[in-house]
Amino acid sequence: MKIESVRIINGANVYSHQPVIVARLDLEKLKGTESRDAADFNPRLLERLPGLRKHFCDAGKPGGFVRRLHNGTHFNHVIEHIAIELLAQAGLAPRDKKICNKDERDDSLAVIETTAVETTRYLMPLAADFADAIIKEKSFSFEEKITEAKNIASDTELGPSGQAIVGAAEKRGIPWARENEYGLVQLGYGKNLHFVQSAVTDQTSRIAAGLASDKDETKRRLEKFSIPVPLSEVVLTEAEAVEALKSIGAPVAVKPLDGRQGKGVSLNLSTADEVISAFRVAREFSRKILIEELFEGKNYRVLIVGGKMVAASERLPCHIEGDGRHMIAELIEIENRNLMRAEGHEKPLTPIKITSVLLAALLKEGWILEDVPEDGEQITLRAGMNLLTGGTAKDVTDEVHKSVKTLCERAARIINLDICGVDLALKDISAPVPKKSGGIITINAAPDLRIHCFPAEGKPRDVGGAIVEMLYPNDAPSRIPIVAITGTNGKTTVTRMISHVLLETKLNIGTTTTDGILFNGESIVFGDTTGPASARTILGDKAVDIAVLETARGGILKRGLGWDWADVGVVTNITEDHIGQDGIESVKDLVNIKSLVAERVRENGTLVLNADDPESAGIVNRPAVIQTNRKIVYFALSEENFIVKPHLKKGETAYFVRDNWIYEASGEALTRIVETTAIPVTMNGTADFQIQNAMAAIAASRALHLSPEKIADALGKFQGDKHNPGRNNLYKVGAGYVLVDYGHNTDGFAAVCRMARRWTGKTVTAIIGLPGDRDNRIIEEAAQVAARGFNRVIVTEEVNPRGRARGGMAGLLCGAIKREKPGANCEIIFDEIEAFSKALAQMRKDEVIVIFYRQRDLILEILTRNRAVSVSSFEETIGVN
């Protein structure tokens, strides 16, 4: 067996509402085979990976997976658990991790929830290789692979500082998303979004951060404002360093001028030789070197966020404790096995590295690496206190004296940093700031938060929460209203209608549709933009006040959603379409996909459903919809609808048509919204599907608290060719008419047929075609509808027949039309443009040509050349029965 592909889905998806990894497997001869059918597979698997015995699986307790193995389970499920076990061994997942693939029909998919997406993507093929090796009784070593997985996690996962911030955001219900591999995170949506990267935010001043990186300039500015700082000099040569030692007086510190993270820093130096050695170390990090007075006392770090102190720690130097048996070098190696230590910012502590600074510090205290300290004897390995050089810390937040707190907050204001770490040297942080020999050593931009989140001693502090509170004070909004629209037919029109209505608010509206992304009605991206990437384009734009997101099947199935919760969800209808594509075998499969939009409507949000469509209306009974309290709103063409009537009796809200008016009903209260004939795209009320679309848009707009008057006025100005191009657009061309529509399935054809029957004595020619990957039954049904509804049919075919022979799709359609209606006028012209041109050339007086297009732009060019005019006064022009 092998992995054919691995896909990451970061948003809510059809498998889980959490991020998942989806692997497609080539099981070869094992397809359809269960684990118990492979000789000795189960015992060999458990022997090689005993941790699998602890897996919960569906039983909800340890041992559940073992029972599944013995009872028989498909190999995709086995690979899922192997991958989880490898993640567990890498310290990245618990063994009760959730398995998400519930589709028993397809054993070629392995799906698991994971936040460590890159590491899981690496481990999935290894899981398949391991299972394959067990079946073939081959050796397989994955110990090195686990080490590599840990390295990948270290390089790609958020470190403790980033996790502290996003964890705090999650607690407050603030959405977040990784923007790159360097830890940049977007918090919030649209106009309320912020960016953070560890302890740097989009409010961090670049000038202030640059000032903080220049240690000498920082001291000058602090000193100017009467902040106590140590004496210091900037030097370029060893001789200047020795002279600075003489003028300042021992002991001194030697630091790179623009250094960070404690690198190249040497402390407590008293002799010229020590200073020269330290100078040479510091020169590895900076051309300019700072020689600084060494204040007496303990070393402290105070964290300032938004001008306020939120945490304080006493920083302890890198040290080890002797045991009377091991050499210092061995003790360092033992300490580095501490699971709390890892490279970079991955874990609370950093490994202790044997450097020239460490060796010099040891030698100064009379030690070398080969010495064996007494049991309990503490050995300081270097004077620096930074976590990245092996130091530790203890929390002293509750001990900070008021004057020290005030001093640090003033210093942060003077440098103008929103988040900063203030380093102090004081004899006692609980005492007033001393007049001499004590004060602020430096100010740090982008301070390491681990020192406060994971102190070696004392209480962890919620510094991530403080940063989130600074960005979103007093529960300030982090979201913008989101309207998500899905369905089989009508979703683009409904999306455009809602956006058009919302423009009346004078707010900035971001919209995604099948035809592109719009900002305030203006197209900014062209093409099919109904997937999660396009949604994130809107939600990542700080100018956007409201997002209206068309959400199609393909994006949901393959890449999930681009947001976490919507305020309003709309399901226009769910009918047979895409059957035979992407594993979709029935309408039930489509419901499972599209209902995700309904499931992700927030608590107390509004879910708008089509009561005339049983599949859409039935979504309300799905467990994931039931478990969240939200308002259910229906729309229907008749107030007598069997779902609407009891819904209204319960005092709930619905929309329906009475005497050509669309009404809003809440219980017994009625509000007249707009006359159907006043909405241009309804074709004087003959297009019932456009009336349904209008009701869906009205329901969504009312859920966002727009007034009936504004909605009616906006819909009265909603012109087909201008605001809804390519959707039921009618043109006068010569002696007849052309209707341009995107109908591409049975119900789309049927809707246009119903509309055409209401027109006065018109001959209707339809140009139709279907994708080749549709199920034969769907093709047959579409052909039957076309045969009954159109006087003449021209069948076209895509250049790409999608798995069929050339002419196969067209032949099926035309053959089915003639079987349904013997003697039917049906011909095949493969090329859509050729077919349309021929129909125009043969057009009779008052004939209506309906073109269900694939190439809209070319169709519109032909109409322009033929001086087509958009029909604005429908009733006077075409007539209604």
C-alpha cells in the first residue's frame, strides 16, 4: 500500500469542524480487506507499536482500537491509528485523538484531526509504509523519523509565546489563522482584524522597536527622562573597551550594541583580560560593543503590555546541580534531556549550549567541564539570565513594589512600545527603587513570553490574555457579520442580492461569488471564487465591514470553510447535481456537504432554509444543527406550505408570497416587504425561482436588521444584466429575444421552462449541454425536462468530455430528448458559439433563444455585435399569460 496524496484542510470541513489531514491511499490488493484477514497482521502490529493498545477509537476508552482490530477494520482506519501513534510518540497528539472518516463506503481515505498539520503530513506516508512493512514481514525503523517529526514541529508549529496568544484568543471566541511559517497570526476578521507575531503586534512601532534594539540610544533616552540606568560607553576596539572599564569602574557587562536574546553578553567582568575576551565574543554579533556598569542585585524582567505591568520574573542564571558522580559536561547533557527544553521557542526552556562564554564563566569560578561537583552543589554556567542561553525564572509579579511598577510603565511609554520587556537590576523588587546602584538595564521589543508562561518557580501568568485584551479592550468586537450562502441553484443570485441590499447601509461589503470577488459591488478578482481562499481574501481585508460569501460544493469538500462561524447561513435548495463527481453518489451526499454551512452558523445566529425544498428544509434535523441554539427562518412560495404553517404557530419567522407580495410573518404578525413584480429579475413575477431567491435574500437581510423599506427599495433597483450578469438575463435581439442563463442541471432547466410557459405564445429554442462526468440518470432526467419545456433543442458539448468519448454526452442528451418526445426538434452542434450563432441566424419573430452558457463573455460579444438591448420593461415587451 502507499499514499497517493495528502491534503491539509485548515477550516471546518465535511469530516470535522477542526483542521484535518486527508490522505488518499492506494491499497492495491488490500482494498476492501480487513485487518483480521491479513495473516498475523494484528499481533505483529501491536508488538511493533504497543502504544496502539492505549488508543480509544469509538469505544471512548483505552483498548477500543484493539477491539476494532480483532473484529476487523479496513486498512485506512489502521493507518489513521498508526499516524496518531507516531504523533503521540513525537509528543504532538494524545492517544484518544479523534478519527474523522465515517464513510464506510470508501476505504481509500485516511482522515485525522490535527493541529500539527505539517508534521502529520510528513508522518502519514510513514504510517502507510509501516503497515505495508508489517504485511510483507519486512523490518522498518521509525525512530529517526520520529526525531525528524519533532524537528518539523519545531520549525513549523507556533511556539509557546504564539500559543499563549492564540490560546487566549480562543477563550474569548476570537478567530485566528496562521499566515505563514514564521508565526504570523491574524486575529479577528475584516475591519476588526489584528496581526501578531509572538510579542509583536500590528500596533508595535517600528521606530520604537528600532530604538529598543540600540542599547546605547535607549539608555540616553531613558536617562533624559530621569530613569535610572547604568553608565555605559560604546566602543569599537579592544583598547577602547579597556579604557571604558577604567572610566566606568569594575565590575562591568560587555554586550553587542544591537544584540538580542542575550547572545554575546558577558557579565561581572573586572579585569582588562576578561573585558578583552568578552569583547571578542560580542564582536561575533555586532561591530559596536557596549561596556556597561553592572548594577548590584538580582536580575528581573517586567512585562509591560499596553502601558501596564502584567507580569514580573526574577531571572536566574543558567546552572546545574552536582550529584557527586557526573562531570559538569555530563550534567549539562542530562539537563538537556529535560522535556521542557528544546531548540528555539518550541518549549518553555532552551538547551544549554557549551560556548566560549560558558567556558569563560566556568573558568572564572574555577571549574572546567571535566570537574565533578559535590552532591547538591550548584554550578553557575554563565552569568546571563536569558532563556535562550539556558536560564530559568521564577514569578515575582505579586511582589513588585508600586514604585518599580511605575518606573517600568514610564520607561515603556518613553520608548513607545506597546509590548516590551523591561530588564532591571535591583537588590529587591519588593522595595522602593533605590537612589543608587539599581535601575533599568535595557528595554526589549518582542520579549520572550515563556519566562512568564512557564516559570520554573511560582505562578504562570496569562500574558497572552493581556496582549489580546490590549488589542480588543473591554470585549471589543473581533468579528464582522458574515453571511454564507450555499445550495445547488440560485446561490450566486442570492449572494448578489444580499450584497446589493447591504450596500444601502453605506458600509463596505466584501463578496465572493462564482464569477469573482467584489468590494462594494466592484469586481476586484475574476473567476470562480467560492472556496475558502477567497473567503479569507475578504476576511483578511481591514476595510471590509460585512462579508457575503457564496460557498460552493467543491470548495467545501476539498478545502473546507474559510471562516469559523457565520452570523447568517442560507441554503437555497439541494437537488441532484454533481452526481458521479468526487465520490458523490446521491443527494444525501450533497446534503452532507452543503449542510456544513448550516452547522457553522453561530449560536443565536440565523439559518435560512427553503421550505419548498425537502432536502434544504430537512437540514434542521441534523444533530450538528440541533445542538446549537440558532434562529430558523423558512421561505416558501405559499403560506400554506406544510413546514411554514406549524413553524409560524410556534411564533417563529417565515417568508411567503400572498397576492404577488412577499410577506414576513412572525407568528401572527405580518409585514409586507415588496411586490414580486417590482423586482426586475422576477420577469414580472413569472420567474418563481427568482422570487424564491429574493425571499432568501430578504430573510438574510432582515437577520442583519435592515428595514423592510430599504430592502424593498434595493431589490427594486436590482437589474439582471447590471447586478446579476449571466443569470436569467433577457435581451431584445432583432425580431426576437435571447435569455442568457447559467442553468447546468435538471432543476435549472426546469425553472426556466416554468418561466417560459408563463409567457404569451412564444417559441422557445434552448441551447443546452452538461458536463461529461455527470451520472447517466441525471443526463436522462435533464433531457426529459428539456424535451417537455422547449420547442427546439440544440445540444452542445464541452471540449473536455470528462471521461466520455467525443460526442458521448451530446448523443445521450439528444437521444433521451427524442425518446421523451418522439419527433422532437433536436440537433447536435458541439461548439457552443457555433450553435448560438446558428440559432440567431435562424431566429423567427418573437422567438426566445435560451442559451445555457459555458462561455458567457463570448456570448455577450455576439449579442453586442447584434445590437442586443437589455429588456427592462418585461411585461410590455414579452407579454405574460
